[in-house]
Amino acid sequence: MTQVEDTSRDMRLDPDSFAQGYFKNAVYRHWDPYDIEGLEADKEKVIETAPSEEEFNTLRTAIARFGAGEEAVTEDLMPLGMALEDINDQMFLSSQIYEEAKHTQFFDRYWREVVNPAEEALDFEVTRPTDQRFFNDHYIALFDKTEDAMERLLEDDSPEARVEAYCHYHLVVESVLAQTGYYGFQSAFSDQGSDEVAVKDWPNAEGLVDGVAKIRSDEGRHVGFGMNKVRGYVQNGEVDESVVQETLQDLMPHVAGTFSDLTVGINPAPLVAYSRDKLTRRIEIITDAEAEVPDVDELVKLDTGEGTAAD
């Protein structure tokens, strides 16, 4: 067997590439979902608050949806990993899949250590996070379409197919849906975010908010990676920006629908407005030749108001 020498590069990795910068940031900011403290206190506070079962259902529905979402994207990113050719991109996506798995682990732990024990103490029905009652039609449609867009890459690895995949996952599921949901958690269960989100006086849940803060920091990298990729295809003329616009317009009603039925103890209106604002800002960065994707350190930075700079 003749061995062919690869002369396309001097070294294996390009430390100056944005993907390597993101990978390095991911390694530096590693965290363990089992090191998150405060879950026992969260459980006790929820029990002391004594919500009605309908109010408590809002919390467990939100936890179930975001836990399932993290699990879905852990699985759905695999075709993109197979399509990428550059080792720097592959390394970053490997870290991203690992981080999505960690997010899944955190929400699973929260259900076991907070939701189920609180249900028992409050004499509510003990539920599973996989129960279909927690997932409405818009949520299911959004993730079905995202899975389809990712799987198309196995048969059609065209620039348009890649942009559609990035739009589904990085720009909508990660950048709009997840960031908005986590902003809702922050607003309802801490002194940060918006005072308009919580209708009920929910207790501060430091364990949930701490876990969500770390997850949002990870998502900042994921969003930046996707924006860089889509912006590159649009700005170099390989893909028309109408592909981006049409894909996002098709998915946004599902994003709004995912929040619209969470009306007991929560006001979904500011979350829907927040998600639309995030989408508008994403499109501006992608389509404006003068705009720039924020530096990775800015993307993952957290503050006490609007959350990550990636927002």
C-alpha cells in the first residue's frame, strides 16, 4: 500500500484559527455538572414556597424541555462532525458535543435531586422528564426539523445544506431558543434578568441559576462558531443571505410557540420579545459586511443583566 504524504500544512493545528481559539477557551473553562452546589437548597426552597401543582408544572415543563433539548443536540450534531474536513473545526465540534452531554447531565441531575423529591414532598404526581405531556407541538416540530437538517448533510454536503444546518442548530436552537430559555430561568429564579418574566414570586434557586450560567457560557462559544461559519458563506458569496432569512423565518414561530404555553407563574411575552431581538442581532452580524462576530472571551462572558455578551 502506497502512503501518500500530506503536504497541505506544516503543522497539524492552526493556533490562529477561530476554531482553535474556541477549543482552547472550552478547555480553559471546563466545569463539572456534579460540582454544581445548591440543589438541596433549591429543593427545600421550592417545597417551602408551596406552589400549586399547576405552578410547579411550569417549572418542571421548562426543565424537561431544556433537558430534552440538550440531549437532542448531543445526538443531532454527529452528522455535522462527519461533514467537517478541517481538524481545527473537528476539535471544536468535539468539545461542543461533549459540552452538550454535560448540559444533559446537569438537567438529569436536577430532575432527580430537585423535581422528583419536591413532587413527593408536595404530594404531587411523581413524573419523568421524558413524559410527552411536557413537549408541545411547536417544540417537537422545531427539533424534528433540526434533526432533518443535520441528517441531510450525510447526503448533501453543499454550502447551502451546511448553512441550513448551522441556522437550525447554532442560530436558532442554541442562539435563540436556549439563550432565551436560560434568560427566563435567570429572570424567574434570581435577582438578575427581567422583573417582567416571573408572575409568581419564585424563590432564588442558586443551584439552577449557577448551572444555567455555566451552560450559557458554553453556549456563547457554540453560537459564535455557528455565526462565524454562516457569515463566511454569506460574505464570500457562496450562499445567498435569503437562505438564512428563509430558514430562520420558518423556525421562529416554533421558538415562540415553545414559550407561549408557559403562562402559569410566568409571563411568556418578554421571552418571545427577547428571542426576536436576539434573532435580529444575529442576522445583522451575518449580513452586514462591516459587522464582526464578538471575540470568544466576550461571547462567553456573563454579567448580571442580559446574561452573556453572546445575547
